[in-house]
Amino acid sequence: MSATSEEIFEKVQAALVDALGVDDDEVTPEATLVGDLGAESIDFLDIVFKLEKAFNITIPREDLSPEDILTNSQFVKDGIVTGEGMGELKRRMPWADLSKFEQNPRVQDFGNLLTVQDMCNYVATRIGG
Amino acid sequence: MWQPGLAAEALTLAEFNRGTAAEMRWMWVDRFTEFVSGSHACGLKNVSLAEEVLDGYFPGFPMFPPTLVIEGMAQLGGVLLAEHFGWEKRVVLAKVGKAVFHQAAKPGDQLHYRVVLESTQEHGAIASGTSHCDGSLQAEIDLMFAFLDDQRFADGPLFNPGELGTMLRLMKMFDVAVDAQGKPLDLSDKL
């Protein structure tokens, strides 16, 4: 039986509350991990550990951090992700809502892209929920 | 009768100096008591009124600073992790996920630390630790370690050659350390 989206959200919320020291009610689906919840780079490793444990999955680094794409001159020109690069990002992260980022795809803004809902979507793709 | 020169594990003066250079004298575990590769490490910390850290932490109430309980467990966990990865990674404490202290550690107390490796990843690991004193729970600590990557932290090794190995010998790690199959671990030439 696959988990419902509510069950996934609750576990993701608990992982983020634990990893980031935020309150339950701050972890809304639309909250961004970095901007709204204050995640720093080292927190992502912690979040990964907590999600792996909560859902019994393994999460490869490149799944959530497409640094190889964002530092590849084939996909980035003058700090802006090219059309080809956007295609690559969408292939890598089909679970992420990239629509806003796509309007002005500056690499420096990518770090604050992921939302709580994106994390839930990612987990759902991994557990088939 | 104890005779220093006869102890098989005795260090030469040169070795001892290498492991206790002033800037590296940061050992907050007195002795390893158990070490199972990839699983867990246990160690003792004796709290003494002779330790300078007890002087100023809480004037009038000498106690061992809780942060150094965390540090001692981080040393056990860090060594556990470094050994698990063949001493190839530069392991640093990245985050303290939880730190609950149930009682103060006072002069004369002997703290029994136990750190369990919970999960490892290519970029770090998490571990959980407990400290017991006289059989009762003194502290519970969750730790997260990260590996320094060579691109962002290209400062070379964390220890001078031989330094970590000497520290671990002083802490008697290789007297108790075994691999996952229970076979004694030798001092690695990478140390």
C-alpha cells in the first residue's frame, strides 16, 4: 500500500522540524527550505539522512543538488541557465516546480528554489506514493 | 609491578611528542574501552578537579562543561567513521542534532560514553551517543559528521603524519579495536 500525500507531508514536516529547528506551522507546502525555513547547505545532508530514515530510501546527492548541471558551461551562460540546461534540470528533477525559476533562471537563485511540496513530490516518486 | 619500559604499547618520546604537540592536545576521551568497526565505539572520560576547564565554567560549582561531553563523543564517533572509510576521509563534526543533559558531570565522576554509527552516506554520517555515570544516564547526543571535500576545503590533511595514530594509541584504541568480524585492528599505515 502506498503512502498518501498527507502521510508523506507529515513525515517530511517532521524531518524538517527536526533538522531545521522550526515549528510545525512554519513548514507549509509552499515554504522554501532556504529562504523561509533557514536551511543552510550543511542542513541538506541532515535532511537527506532524516528522509532516508523516515521513508527507508537512499537519496543520491545529485537527486537534490544538481551542481554538476549548474557548473557546466554547456548548460550555463553568464550565470543564466540556458534552454538546454533547463531541459536537463527538468529531466533530473521532474518532481520540482521549476516554472518560477524558468522565468529568470539565474544560477544564484537556484539555491532557494526547493519548497516543502517539492520535497514531498520527490519522496513520492521514490516510494511510488 | 608496572614497568614503563616493558609495556608493549609504550610510545617513544618522539612518538609521544608528535601526538601531543600543544595545538593538538585536544583529547576528551581518556581511554577507548570498545571499538567495533562500522558499528560503535565506547570510551571513558574521568572528570578531575585538576582539569583547568573546571575552574571557570561555573565558578563555585566545579563541573565538566557539557560541550566537552559532546566533543568527547564526537571524537569517538569521528574516529569510528574515519576508520570505517579506511582513514581516507577528512571527518568533521558538522551538526549536533540533539544534546540532552540529565545531570552535571562533577569531579570524581567517570563518564562512560557509547557512540553508535546510525547511517553513513558518501558525504557524511549520523551517530547517536549516550553518556552514563554510575549507571545512570548523564547525556544523550545526536551527531552529524561531514567529510570535507577537496574542492572547497583544499587545505590538506587534518593531522600531521603520525599524529592521529599516536593520539589513538595514547587512548588505547588499538588495545580494544576489532573489525566487523571481531578480528583485532592494527594501527593503519595511513595514520
